[in-house]
Amino acid sequence: MSRVIRTETLAGGCQLLLAHGDLTEEAVDAILNAANPELQHGGGVAGAIVRRGGHVIQEESDGWVRAHGPASPTHPALTGAGKLPCRAVSHVVGPLWGEGDEDHKLAEAVASSLALAAAEGFHSLAMPAISTGIFGFPKARGAHVIVQAVLDFLGGAPALSLAEIRITVIDEPTLGVFRSDFDRRWPPA
């Protein structure tokens, strides 16, 4: 399990946590996978999820794409979690830096993932720093967009099942960027 760095209480009592640790070890209802449209989980967070959770996640992802077409920022996929400690994996496509309209696409990816989690009745969700790794989104900008998208979603959707949203970051440099964004929004006492 990760180490919680910051906790903020948001609209409707939902807790937003910044955590340092391995997303694949989070014991939550669902984790969010930063995926590509065809849900081919070879590298980055997606590769780690399949390595830890088992090939069944890739098999279910392939079946999802056959049934529904490619995933996108507004059309996330949901699969089982295999051997992971969570119940499900939500796969959403974050933007590649340089493809255009990246801020909007990243915000849509976060909002659609939260909407799917709420529709499934999940109480807890852990997400990585979507698009800020191998997809090249600048970390500080990504942190701002991700946190703002969570706030915007919760502000416009009262009475959700979601009680806890974790942003789980494995590396220190990215953690520092998210901590700075939290500190700007909610100055430490």
C-alpha cells in the first residue's frame, strides 16, 4: 500500500489523497490505467498493471476493444483486475503531448474515468499521473489539469458513491510536482 502524503476533503465529503507508492498495490475498488486506444498494455503503467495482475487483464482488454471499439479520453474501458488487490481496472486514453488540445483531452480522461467509477458504484479509485510519463505531457501542467478535473467533476456531481480518490505516484520528481500543486491549492497549516 502507498504512503499518503496529503489528504483534502472535497465536495460531498470525498477525500482526495496524494499518495507515494505503486499503483498496482493499491487496495481500492478500481485503479485507473493510462492506456492507448487499442488497450495494448506493453509499457509504462499499463505494462506494470498486466505484469502484476496477469495476462487475463490483456485478454479482457482485447475482448473489450472487439466489442466496443477503441478506448478514448471520453470512452474508458473496464476490466477485471486479475491478481491485483483492487476489484477492477478502468482503462482510459490520455493525450500524447503534441497531438493538440492536450489539456482538454486530459481533463476529459479524468472526468470520464470518475464518471465510470461512480456509475459502477465504486467507493475508491486510485489513478496515476495520466499522460505525464511516456506520453510526454509536462508534469506540472498535467498535475494542475488532473487535480482541477477531479475538483470540477466532484463540484458538478453531488451525491456520488466515490468517497476516496487517490493520485498515486511512484517516482519522487512527479510526486514533488503534485505536492506543489496541492500546496498551491491548499496551503499547509
